[in-house]
Amino acid sequence: MEKIPKSVKCLCCKKELETFIPGDKPYGFGFPVYDGVCFTSPGNYGSTEYDPFNEKEKIAIFICDQCLIKNISGVIRFETRKDKKILMETFSEYKKRNIKRQKNLGLSNLTKVKPV
């Protein structure tokens, strides 16, 4: 595959996810999809299925937003702060904090818009 396909499948439910820039060349970090997320990994020490010991190679996994929320208890969010401290929280904690932030900013009624 030399170019980004028009769609990819969710790892969990196999739902088709439309890609953001079909026909473009893939980026080193994967590529965006609508209503889902892309995760990339150069491998993982301990995996018996994928650990190529090669920094030029990555695997991409796509998960739709519905499956992300459905499996929220297994999701952990990391953030490296300006002071180099690492924040680690459950995705549920992040969602609650983000909803409060959006309400405070008056952004609670935003809708998703696909670019033209």
C-alpha cells in the first residue's frame, strides 16, 4: 500500500472508517480517520506478534469512537507537561474534565464538521 486508502476497519467492530486524506502518502505516524482514532507503534518489547526492532517500521491500528467509549475502562491517557512531568489518567477522568472545560468555554454544543 503506497497511498492512504479511502477507508480502514475498526480493530474491534470492523466498522468502515473513512480516511481524512485518501490518495495521499501515509505519514510516519499513521493517518487520521473520521469518527475514530489511529494508533501507531514501532513494536513492543514482550509482543510475540509484532516487535521488529526497526525504528523505520510501525504498525497502525484504528478504533472507532464508539468502541473507544465502549471499552473506556481499558484506556489510559498520558500527557507530558511543559515542566516535563507526565500526567497519567483514565480516559473517563479525561472525558469528565474535558466536558467541564467545554461548558466553561461555552463549547458544549459543538458539532463535528468535515472539511471540504
